[in-house]
Amino acid sequence: MRYFLILVVVSFSIFSFKFGFWGEASEASVSKIDTRAVSVLKGTITHVRDGDTFEINGIPVRISALDCAENSTPEGKKITRFAKKFLGKQAVCELTGAKTYDRVVGYCSIEGKDFARTMMNETSCKLWAKYDVWDRY
């Protein structure tokens, strides 16, 4: 009986890998990348500067269309604390090609959820329509 269960598990694993049981979800997320993206930055959030800027593998990213209070304000500190919950998570940023200061600019998702939308829904961050260059919001 034990060998039968092992055989079933191994067979299912091979079938799933070969025929894309899990692969379909990853292909779907790749196909959602906006064709206007100049490039795509993927990786771990290694540092959170404030509500609208974090670093992926040490590369600073300014979140497009997001306007959050600065860290020098009590509200900004509160927003930054919330954003730090995403430290260590996997992010995908579709870069617009713009740069501001030392940061690339992009629309980012963390574990499949739009980061800017999350920040606008969960904190006092607002849409900065002037910089919503792809009219996402």
C-alpha cells in the first residue's frame, strides 16, 4: 500500500510538471505584463524607504501614480510602517522608462496584487493622476 501511494504521488508530480498543472498560473501572470513596459524588474523587496518608494534587490523603485505623505510627517511614518509589511516579499515592477532622482519608476505588484491600489485602499496615499502615465487608475 505504501508503494502504491508513493507511485501515485510521483506520477501526479510528473504529470503536473509535464502538462503545466501549475505552469498555467505562472504563464498567466507573465502574459499580464503591460506591453508598454520598457523593462520588468522582478525580485525581493529589500528595503522600504517610504510609502511610494521601495528597493528590489537594492534597486530603488518609485511607484508610478502614487502620492503618499513624506516620512517627515506623522502620517508619512504611519504609511511607511504599513509599507514595511511587504519587506521580503516578491515584487514585479513594470518600468515606464522614467527616472526620478536615483529611482526607476514603475507599476508594481507584490505577490500578484497591485501595490499602489493596496496603498490607496489601506492607507491615506492618493492617486497622483498626473503621473498615471498608463491610465491604470
